[in-house]
Amino acid sequence: MARHCREFESFLPAYVDGEFDAYEHAAVESHIEECAVCRRAVRIQSAMKEAVKRAAPAVAPIELRRSVRLALRDEEPRGSRWDGVLRNPRSVGLLAAAVGAAVWFLAGGMSHPLFPTRHHSGLVDDGIALHRRGLPLDYTASDVGSVQQWLQGRLDFAARVPRFRQGPALQGVRLSQLHSRSAAALSYSVPQAEGRRVTLLIVDDPDDGDPPGSVRRLPGREVWLSRSRGYNVVSWRTDEIVYSLISDLDESDVLQLVQAVELR
């Protein structure tokens, strides 16, 4: 298998799930037009995605990924990996669930080695892209303590899940990658705004630079406000961790939400 084929295989679930932007999608299409092996892999992956809906509608992504890796590691290689899957319906269900988990785990802002290097749009644009996709949550819970406990050991930094004195209702969390850095995307709904969705992105940023945007001073906190693609983003830094609240709410409403944030 050629090097590019091996690299494409790593990101195949994300491609089939439609997570690539237009630039990345065009690069993949150009490759698979000339590669029969990758075309076949795309067809199989698409079939496995459909199997997820039937065989594993609700899966705990991280735990399932670990169990699948352990199970596959004990298997002796025999023939094509795809041939083995197609001969064993139980394996189809198991691997389809793993594919679904991997797709849930992957998110925007990642650098795919298959494609040429391109300019990154920065934290604001990556965060907005992640918010707009509305991908499934890795863990669903309305309790801050439960989400905080679930995150332990799943990130390479100590993310603190904030509380809101009033306003947004926590829905759950999704793990992501932004510029090769692990991140947590907390999802909220705002009852006062007809249940509009809000994302709080938590990213480790040891570079110690200011977040993008113009400075606004709130009681006890300095924040940076920026706007792009119809979304307002309010960011602030706590030591090496940057928090960014992303929403299509009005600027004043988003700033009011940030004022209600309490970090434990």
C-alpha cells in the first residue's frame, strides 16, 4: 500500500462522515479517482457507517475504541482485513461501532498529512467550524461534576469545567483537536433564547499569547471579543488554558453569559 493510501486510511472515517472542508474533500477526490484500493475502502467504510445506525445506535466512544483495539490485537492476520470483515457479520457490527466512535472522536481543525500544508485560520475560525458542525457528543450529562470526572485522563491537560450562575444548561462534551492540541467542547442550550446552542471550547495554550479579538473588561475578568461568520466568540485565559464561548447570540447576550461563568 502506498504511503498516501496509508495516510488516507487513518482519516477515512472522518472523510466518509463529511467532516472535511472543500479543500480537503477535493484533495481526497483527486486521489481516489486514481486509486482503486482507496475507492473500495470508501465503499466499505460507507457501508460500515450505515451498519452503525443499525447495530450500535448508542455507544460509549472511548471505552469501545479501547475494547476493539484489544480484540483486534489478538487476531492473527489472514488475507485482506476487509475480506475478513465481510465474511463475519459479527465483526461488521463490532468494527462499525468502532468506526462510529472514531468519527465522533475526530473533529475539525486537524492537520491531515495527506494534504499539502495550508494556512490555518486560527482558534476563532476553527472553534466556529466545530460549533457549526454540531457533531455528536462523546459524553452526555447535565451535571458539571459528572462531566469533570469523565474528562479526567482523557485530555493531556487539566481542564476545569465551569459553572454558570444562570443561563445555559449543560448538555455534554465532545473531545476534539485544534492545531494538533487536544481540546474539550462543552455544549449548552440557552432556555432564555429558545434553546439556542452555545459551545464552550477549552484548549491548552502554553504559548501564553492573547486570544484573538478586541479586549473587553468585565467585572473580575478580561476577555477578548471577536466575530466571524455571524458568530460571536468571547475568549479568556486562565493560566495556560484558553476558554472560548461561541454563539450566534447578540454580543451583549454572549458577554452576559461570560459574566455568569464560575470557575471552581
